Amino acid sequence: MDKLNKLAEIEGMSIEDLCSHATFDGVAKGICSNPDCDYTCEVEPDQKEGYCEVCKTCTVTSAAVLAGII
């Protein structure tokens, strides 16, 4: 399962809702892009290298970036 689908599942939202949230709000849902980590948090919509509290790496990516909107 790709990270965008995993993020939607974790947040209990559709991909369309995640993208809408990221487009019209100042924050977006984000997920760690490391294969063995599904840490989620709110990030800026254009985030590509957000800090993961679990992995301690800069690998959190926003739903808008994952979806190719940004």
C-alpha cells in the first residue's frame, strides 16, 4: 500500500478529503516515508522533509506532495 493510501486509512479520510484539506487549509496531514514507519502529523502543505518523531529522520511528506498537487 502506498503512503498516500496508508495516510488516508490512518486518518479515516478519503484521498480526496486529504487533498482538499491540504489545498484549502494552512496545514496538511503528513506521513513518514520510511517503509517501516507510519508516523503521522500535521505539516505545511508543501512539506517534503518534515521531522519524524519516531525515526528521528527528516522523512515526513504532506498528502499534497504525495498526491502530486504540489
